[in-house]
Amino acid sequence: MQKETDRLNLDEYRDVWVFAEQRDSKLRGVALELLGKGRELADSLNVKLVAILLGNNVADQCQELVSYGADKVISVDDPRLEHYQTDIYADIITRQVLTSKPEIFIIGATFLGRDLAPRIARRIGTGLTADCTGLDIDEEARLLVQTRPAYGGNIIASIVTPSVRPQMATVRPRVMKALDRDTARRGEIINIPPAIDEKNIMVKIVEIVKESKRSVNLEEADIIVSGGRGVEAPEKFRVIQELAEVLEAEVGASRDVVDAGWIPSTHQVGQTGKTVRPKLYIACGISGAVQHMAGMRESETIVAINNDPDALIFQIADYGIVADLHQVLPLLTKKIRQSMEER
Amino acid sequence: MKVVVCIKQVPDTGEVRIDPETGNLIREGVPSIVNPDDKHAVEEAVVLKEKYGGKVTVITMGPRQADAALRECLAMGADEAILLSDKAFSGADTSATSYTLGSAIKKLGEFDLILCGRQALDGNTAQVGPQLAEFLKVPQVTYARKIEITGGGLKVERALEDGYEIVETRLPALVTATKDLNIPRIPPMDAIMDAYGQKEIITWTASDIDVDRDKIGIKGSPTRIRKASTPVLKKGQIEIIDGTVEEAVDTLVVRLKGKQLI
Amino acid sequence: MDFKLTPEQEMIKKAAKEFADREIEPIAAQVEREKNMPPDMLKKFAKARLLGMTVPREYGGVGSSFLNWALATEQISYPASACGGLMAMNNTVPNMIDRYGTQEQKEKYIRPLCQGEVIASLAFTEPATGADPRLITTTAELDGEYYRINGTKRFITDSPFDGPVILFAKTNDRISGFIVDKNSEGYTTSKPYELMGGGGWVTADIYLKEVRVPKDNLIGDLDNGFIILLQWAATSKLALCAGSVGLAQAALDESVRYAKERVLRNNRPIAATQSIQWMLAEMACKVEAARYLLYWAASLVDQGKDVMREAAIAKLFSSRAGVEVADMGLRVHGAYGFTTEYKIERIYRQAKGNEVIEGTSEVQRSIVAGFLVR
């Protein structure tokens, strides 16, 4: 835990830090997104942007981090760091943070990040805000304003960490934008020896299993075609699947349809299902119940097809067609297929 | 086996509606439930007890009405329920919450396993579990899909984004439960009667547990909510595409192509 | 007079509703269509401790109040499936054994019913009568250590399945009740009747030919069996009330949902029209009234009162309410209500059954009038 006196000397804390998550020795998309946002924050505050990277054989990734905006990279490269393990990562990173005293430290809100960040924050004794969709600087107060959804997305909260440092946040993937890659950028790359104390490793990884891509992966999908009660019957779900096929999209579903047993719950989008942020979400016969919208409202472009003009879904959609989906979808599928063949 | 389960009573956000006129959340009449992920944690604890013997203690930090949530857990098979209720606890962020829960758990004495739900329906942070593990200095295993007690301790299958991993750790440990872990039982009728009739909820205030008043509640929360509002529904205007079905489809295709989505 | 449910009662209701949602609703349409109840359903009820709810714990029951049982039965009846009917017999019959049985009978027969190992039945009705003890022709003759029972019973629920049946037979020109093992030699059943509603529910005639029943299986006093029948009928009526309330609520919810979805030409939902709104309002009134008559009668049982009059009133009103609500609900659905795509058609058919079984509405009227004019 930090000493009491540290809390008063907020001025000692400078720089924006980003945790660079890697998988199989390659940077994950969220790391680059965080750098994009981090750059903006660092420029506002007139400080450095530092990336901290743990992994095995990640030397080439260090330069990548610089190309994507980092002024400095702290790299800890060791075979024992190849696969994420809570205790090792928390130990190393906490030590670095306590030594270097960043004022802001952001981590991607991935499975890894949400396992790691709270452990670090608690160890340091600082505040952590989860799953942020917005980060801004209040220049007057020199505070990081962290914006995040709560209550299933029905509330947007702005949160600050006034008296402790670093201000930590996990950031929702695919919300922030990475900078364009600029190989001309120059930055400082520091390699730190890992100094792992085996005694502190409390959890041992026995086996890692990758599951085949044929399992439904709504969270990573670029395009999702989703069906709701308006589809009317399980046999009629074909029109949704056919459109999804031609778009190489994933199939999603509302809770009603999953509860009715028309499609497995792995396809459910919504508060108790999956939260998705595709580039394109096509909602067919979905009325837009609050808990469904909570799961997909962050989609970049939303198309709604519903024969009820008052359906709530139209309030969050970019494009809407008020018509029977059983008429629209087959035609849409046909037109898209045609236009793809033309190319 | 002594298992402690941390639960939270939350509004059933699945039942929440937005007032169409004001755009605000309608909170009245929204029933309170045991947080779904926490129910999976309770179920797992009871299953472990049934298999290995021992005791399940459920604990929550909340207002008086969290009593109903604790009773439901008792009806599912928990042996003991503790309500941490005090004005001094209110306004806590995850840091202060994990401190409070952790301090109460320390008072309970030795335990083998702490189970928490992965995240709560209202806060959605998924932070209390790991922070509690750190406070108590025990190993954490998050996103558990399957739990097994072994000679050496615990073996857990935990979900990854693109698969899963199997990990081992010694006890005591903390595990966060996901909905893939089990199907929570429906509390049987007699257990419900006993939860209200026989069993007692133990209530602790801040004075009952050994806490530093500066570390609980709003005082002990490093993060502060500056503002909360209902989101403006989406950016920009919706374009309702008119015309016959044929025409509308054509227009939509043009729009989507323009955005390089197809 | 506080009409609010206690937190415990709320949880009973919630747990029963969860059971109905999880175990019955997903298969209800299929069970109705195929007239085939899943064989593990009774055990599921037992595990949830929904059987023998009002019977003491020492005999394997739950020891709960009648009101709790009514609350649970109402929720179990919501999916409008014959599966819900499984709950009734294994509650009402062990309840009678607890009230009128000997210690040995209680210890022998109640637990297996509570644990869902066997299904109970009650056999009074015969071809000649469903209500008049003087028209009963099934006989029981004492022969040494046994009674020999001969006769025919009609429309007995679950009569083909293993378990005990409380069977009423003529003794000394009066009637007596006997606990008969449905597995006994000489006990056979007819092919089950095909019914208008409640697909999966099994009702058949019983043929008794020289069925030997140990004389210790007499339940209650000799020649005084009718009182057992009357008391059983009162509780059974409460089960039926709960059934009517459950399915009427379902009819209302379905109709409201349909009315909000179905649009007219100007894209207005039919729920915005007065004609539909008035029907929905009527339906809501009837459901609430039926519900509180049920709770009222069940509460009186808990207070130790005799409820023959109240049960008749509740059954009379709620069964009619169920029919009327189902009828209005079907009209709200329009032609779609006539198809099996929607739940309302099976609610309609099942509601009708509640009006005529276990004492027609006319019988109930006679009972109520009897209390008024005597």
C-alpha cells in the first residue's frame, strides 16, 4: 500500500502509461487503440506516453508500439511471461508503476485486463474504473475523466480519481481509435529483467486450449445479423441465416427468441447475453427492449427492420425500414449477393 | 470445506424500462434479485458442500432489504448468512467494497474458498472479486467454468476469449463464477420456509468488524462519480428509408456500400 | 387485513414460477400436442418439494400453509399444461391421509407420495354418479382379514399408475373409504379417455374384480367415508381454483402482448383501440377477483376453518372466470387465436374442463345455496 504522504504529492506523478497486451508474441488490437487514446491524453497533459509490454520474444513489438504512438517502451521479455499469469504480471507491473509513478495507467478491458487491473489497483491502493468507453482530461483539475456505462448501459457515469495515483482504468476494446502506423516515429525502448520470485506465483497454468472458430464469436464479429420475435417461427429463421451467410456475418438473437428455444443462447445479444460492438448490426424483427439494446447500442452502424414504426429500436438505429422482414431480407440477400458477384 | 460466497442484491435490469417521454430509467417496481453470476457462485458452493461436507457462509454488503437476497441463498443451501449493513458503508466503490467484505471475512476466521460472481448487473465492473483476493492475499482464478477440488487444492477451468485454460492452485483461494459454471437450483419449498423460519441473518455494522473508518464507504473510495445520466439515444438522426420494399432495399444497399460495410 | 404477501410467500411464489418457467413452459406445447408427459416430471416436482406441501415434515411433507400451496399451484398452472396437474393429487391425497389416516397409514403412504415415487388417486365417481353417495354401487365386503371390493369407477385421474388410491365403496348402505394399492390383483383400468384439453393428463375408468384390501386399510371410520370425500373435494377445488387463476393470468398476459404487437393499417396496435382495451380490462378484473377468492379460502383453511362453502364459491367463480377470460383472450387474438401457434387455444380448452370436473358449476351452486337457505 502507498504511504499516506504519497497521496499529497500528486505532482510527483507524471506520464500516461498503457499496458500493451500481447498474445502469442503479437500485440493485440486493444493495445494499439489504447496508444491512440493515450497519445491524446499525453498531449493534453504535455507528458510522455509510455507502453509497458510483458511477453516472450517481443522485441519486434517494441518498435511497433513506438510506431503507434509510444514515446517510451518498457519491455520485460522472458519465456516465463509468454502466457499471462496473474501473479507474475501483477508483481512486475506493480513494481514498475511504484517506481516510475505514472499519473495515468490504462489497460484494455479484455479477459486479461479485467483479471489483472483490479489486482494491481488494489495492491497499489489506487482507484480503478472498469470498462471505460470515454477518457478525457479535465485540464483545470488535471484529472482523468473516465466515462463508462452502468446499469446495463442505461446509465452513463463520469468518474474521477481525485486523490490517489495513478488514475487507473480499463478501457473497452474497439471503442478507441489507434493512430496510423508511422515507422518514422522514434522512441526510447528499455528492457527490464523480469526478477520473478517463484514463491509469489500462486496459480499454475496446466493447459491452454484454443477452441475452434466455429463456436459463435459475436464479440469479435464485424457484422451481425440479428433476429427477434418478428421472425415469428423457428423455421423462418432461415432468412436471417441466409443474409448472415452472404455477408459472412455472425447470427445474433434477442432474448425472447432464445428463451423460446429457436436458437442456442450462444447467439443471444443483450444484457444477459453478449455485448457486441460490430461495425454493422442488422436488427430484424427486434423491438428494441432495453436489455437487448444494452448489448448492441455501441455498434457503429445499426440497421433496423421492423414493421412497427414505434419500435424502440428505431431510436438507436442509423437506418430503418418499416416493413415485414420476411419481405425485406430475401430481397436484401439477393441484392447483396448480386453486387458481390459483380465485383 | 468452509466456503464463503459474496453476493450482491441488484435491480433486475432485465426488467428496467426507459420512460419514452423523459428518456429516464424507470426504477419503481423493478424487482430486486440476487445478482445472476452470484447465484452461480452460491450453487457451486452448495454443490461443493454436498460433495465434500463443510459449511457455506453467504455475505453481502448492502441495505436492510438485501435480507431477501440472503434468505434466497439460505434456501438454496447456504448455512449461514451475514449482512453488512451500515450507513458508513454506503457510497463505496469497488475498492472500499472489497476492503469491507475482506475485513468481515477476516472476522469469520479461516476459510478454504471464496466464491464471487464475476460481475454485477448494475455496476458491471467485475473488480470486487480480484480486489478482494488481493486484499486477503489469496490466489485468484477468474471466469471459472468448472471447479474441482484436488488433493493439492483447486483445479479450475477458466474461460479465455478464444478458448479456455486449466489452472491449479492451493487453498485458500478466490474464484469468480460465470454462468457457464452450473445451473442454480430452484430453492425447494421447505428450504424457503426454513430460510425464513429457522435461520437467522447475522447483521454486522461497521463497529462489529475491525475496519479503518477512512477506508470504508464513500470516504474510502478512491474513485468518485462526478455525473451520471441516461445516455442520449444514439448519435445523429435515423434515416427511415421509404418507398416500396424493392426501393428501400436498393437504397439501403447503396448506403451500406457508401460506408464500406458491404 | 393485510393483503400483501410476506417476503416468504413472495419467495414461494417466485420459486414456483421459476420451476414453471424452467421445467414446464419450454415443453408445454409439445406435451399438449403429443399428449405425452415426460416420465421424470414427477420427480422434478418432488425435488422442488412441491409435493405433500401441507403435510407434516415428520411424514415426509413440507409442513407448509395452505396459502403457500395455493400460491405455488397458481404459478405451476401458468403454463397451462397437464404437467401442472401432477402437483394436485400428490398434495390433496396425502393431505387426507394425514387428516383421517391411522398412524400406520400415515407412515406407510405419505412419504412415497411426497418423494414422487408413486402417484395418488382418489376414486369416488361411478357411471351413475359423481356426487351422490347413495348411488354408489361399488361394494366392499368384510371377509376375514380383508375387504373384497367389486365395482367400477369412472374418470379417475392417474388411475393406471402405481400408487395408492383412496377408494369409496358401499358398506352397510353407507360408504367407507379404503386405501387401495393400484397394483392389486383384480384392479384394472380402461384405456384413458381422450379429452378436450390438458393433453398428457390421464383419466380412466377402474374395474375392480374381487380386489382384496387388508382391513387395516380402511381410512377413517367405517360407514363414514363421505366426510372424507367432502373434505377432499374442498381442497381439490382449491387446486382447481389455483389452476383457473394461473391459466387466466396467462390468457391475460398473452392477450396484452398480442394486442401490443398486432397492428392495424395505420400502424396503430390493436391495444390502442377501445374494444380491445375493454376486453383486457374485464379480463384483469376477473383474474384478480378469482385470485383473491382463492387466497381467502386457502387462508381460512390455515385458520382451521371448514371451507366447504368458501371452496364452492371460489371454484364456481374462478372456473367461470377462467372460461370467460380465455374466451375474451381468444377473441383478442382473432383468427390467430384459433391456431396452435399461440398459447390461447390450449388455455381455452383447458379452462372449460375446470368448469365441469370435480363438481360442475351447478353442483357448486347447490352447495352454496344449501348454506343460504337451510
